[in-house]
Amino acid sequence: MDWVNIAPEGLLFILVLLLILKRQHVWNSHTRDNFPPGPRALPIIGNLHTVDLKRPYLTMLELAKTYGPVFSIQMGPKKMVVLSGYDTVKEALVNQADAFAGRPKIPILEKAGKGREKGVIFSYGENWKVMRRFTLTTLRDFGMGKKAIEDRVVEEYRCLADTIEAQKGKPLEMTLMLNAAVANVIVSILLGKRYDYEDPTFKRLLLLVNENARILGAPSISIYNMFPFLGFLLKDYKIFIQNVKEISAFIKVTFIEHLKALDRNDQRSFIDAFLVRQQEENGKANEYFSNENLIEVVRNLFAAGMETTSTTLRWGLLLMMKYPEIQKKVQEEIEQVIGSTPPRIEHRTQMPYTDAVVHEIQRFANILPLNLPHETTADVTLKGYFIPKGTYIIPLLASVLRDKSQWEKPDIFYPEHFLDSEGKFVKKEAFIPFSAGRRICAGETLARMELFLFFTSLLQRFTFRPPPGVSISDLDLSPTFGITIPPVTHEVCAVPRS
Ligand code: HEM
């Protein structure tokens, strides 16, 4: 290049460019300096070799001891920031709510949704806002948190109790039964009907949702999310995609049936409400109330509404077998306050011990230890660290639900965490199994109602004991893996109470 021949404008341009690059460099090194610390990452794999992929939250709890409440970890090419402890998670999700309300793109879900992440749970931006608002309003319109749904749970419990009683105290594995009962509550909102537990379509749907919940938490899918080009090698990946297709096809057939019978003056279900809204929006860009969003929202609510609550109930029954003296105290309180009539939400305030036990089950079971991933929607500073926009964030719920500064006996099942010295129920700030902030669980009110009603109803009618030949000390409280963390598969004997 002949430098002498460069025009003055050219020189000016180069000067400006150099200044920009210098600023960029300063900014980058500033970012690096203030970016949360973390273990040294290797090329390509990052810190993958040090992470327990079945239970990544355990690795993260350990790393927090070395690197503090805000630290970084690199999973393959992806840098993540982990938030640990009640103060830090609250400061991010509540005090800086908007900046931490994003969701990162998850390759397996992008693939299953053919590149467009619709629905509410894994959606982001304006699509998420519109779908979340519609979901919350419509769930409330169909009775979430109200008597209509309370009646539905009470009615559903009768079917569950009859199914359990038919076993006459013989050992039984309760996963599918509890899935079915809990699923029917959300299905009644979504579809406006309930299914018989033996209905083959219903059983198939439960199986698909269960299988995908397990696969989504499997190490192979973590690997896929880091290195999507490996997908063709992974069996789990193919099963997951196939299962999503099958669930979506079912939802599509269902909503087409609803469309045929649609009466805007008699909306019987969430699907009806969505279809009416779709027709109202027709003619507009119709971007949000699309068929794709309908399928995805229904799939989201079915999975989130079923998996989480039934997994928590399974933990509850296992814990009652492990601690029979606690089970007995709950049953005594049920006898005193409710007697033999069906439990109702209004009983809860008079039942501090039972309420404390239900809360402690959720705290101890810790079924979403990593929370769902968040993403920063803007550059932020947290605890003195700089976190750029678009960073993958893990608000580690396990670190909050077992935060030593918040809980007297964090690793022990101890209902007294929620009771004062007079036995009155006390709320705990660090009790956030439903997370906090803008992304807080959209089904919290429904889940809390279901947990209290199903749990008290089950203990009112049955005593849960380990099967013959299994001693209390044999009962294993270690978690397995999945997107929600279930207990190890176990059988229970539900002995009818006289
Ligand atoms: C024990 C039961 C449940 C637990 C522990 C639970 C927990 C959670 C958690 C931790 C999140 C992630 C929040 C975040 O990203 O910060 C979440 C999100 C969500 N949950 Fe639940 N959940 C439960 C039951 C339900 C039920 C019954 C429904 C449906 C009716 C539901 C619907 C949702 C939805 C739609 C989201 C996504 C919210 C968003 O991204 O805006 N959940 N839940």
C-alpha cells in the first residue's frame, strides 16, 4: 500500500477506527477484569471435565465455596454465570428483575421447535410477555386459586383414593397414579375434561412427558446443548424430538376438535379462550396467537403442571414413610381440624404443622436445584461484577433452599424451619422453590393448592409405610436426575386408616 497517497479523509477514518478498537480493547479487558471469577477453562471443553453432569448443582455448590456467590463456569464453548445464596439470587431476580428476566436459547428446544421458541416457559422477548400475560389471566379465569379448581382437586382426589384403595395396602409404585391425578387438574383447565386413568391416549401422554422430563436433565442432552453437531450420535436426542412431535400432534388434533365446536359465548377451556383470541386478532399480524404458540403453551402447561407437582408429592410420601412420627403428627392435626370431611384450602390456616410439613417437603426435595436458566437482557453489575447483556445465568435454587445463613438445619428434613416456638406457621423469605422475579412460576397458586389438598387428603385416608422387608433405614433419600429431580424409584404401602 502506498501510504503517501492516502487522502486526509482516509487518514481520519483510520484514526477513528483505531480509537474505536482501542476503546473496544479497554472495554473488553475491563469486562474481563470485572467478569465473575471461575475455574480455569480448557480449550473447547471449558470446565466440562470437572462437572458432575448428572448432578451439576453439586459441582456448583462446591465451586461457590471457592469462588463466592457470583462465579463463572464454562460448559463447552458456553460461559455461564452462577448466582449462589439467597442474598445474591434475590438481588438479581427481584432487585434487578428486568435485567435478569431473559431466557437463553436452548439448542435442543430450538431444534424441537424448529428454530422458533414459542410458548411461555422457554420463550423470550415480546412473545414471552404476551404469552405469559395471556396464560396468567386465562388460568385465573378458569379457576386457578379459586373455588372452582379447589372443587376439581377434591373430585380428582376421590378417583385417586379409589385407585389406591383397590390395591388393599399391597406395595405399589405411585408415579403414574400421581401423574394422572395431577395431570387431570391441569387438563381440566386446558381441555375442559378429565381422563380415565386407564385411557390409552392419556397414559401415552403421561409417559411421553415423563420420558422427556428425564431426558431433558440427562448428561447426553447437556452435551448436545454444548455441541449440537453431535446430535446425530445421541439416542436420547432422537427420542426427545420424536416425543415432542407426538405430543404436539395430539394437541393439534385436540384443538382442531375444539375449533369445530367453538362457541365464543361458552368458552369451556384454555384452548377455547386461545382460539377466540386468535379469531379476534385475525386480520392483525396475528403474530402471537398463532397455532404454533397454542401448541407450545399447552405443551408447556401440561408438562409444568404435571411433572413438578407429582414429583413433589412423591417426595412427600417417601418422607412420611421415612419419618413416621411426623406423619402421625400431621394425621393428628387432620383429625383435630378437619375430621373426616374433605380437606379444603380454608383449613390451611388452622393447620400450621401440616402447612410447615408441606413447605419443608418442597424445600428439602429441591426439585429444580438449578432453577430454569435465565439470561441478562442488558449489561448489569452484580456484587461488583460486570455481567454483559446476553449472559447465560444460573440462579442456583439449591443454594437458596439450603443456604446455611437462612436455615437452621439446611440438610435435614425439619418442619420446624417453618414454625415458631409456639407452633405457629412462619413464612421464610428464602423459601423460593417457585423462583422469584419476572419469571416466577406461573402456576404457583395452583401448585400450592394441589400440594396441600392432595397431601392432606392422602394422609387423612391412608398411612404410608415401606413395603414388607424394607426397613425405614433402607429408604433412600438421595435424588436421581431429570429436569425436575425425583426420588429414587420406590414402592409404598398405602394402608387404609380406620
Ligand atoms: C410444585 C410445583 C411447581 C414448582 C416447584 C414449580 C417451579 C417453577 C420454577 C422454579 C420455574 C422457573 C422460574 C424461573 O425461571 O425463574 C417455573 C416456571 C414456570 N412454571 Fe412452575 N412450578 C410448579 C408447578 C407449576 C404448575 C402447576 C404450572 C402450571 C399451571 C406451572 C407453570 C409454570 C410456567 C408456565 C413457568 C414459566 C414461567 C415463565 O417463564 O414466565 N408450574 N416453575
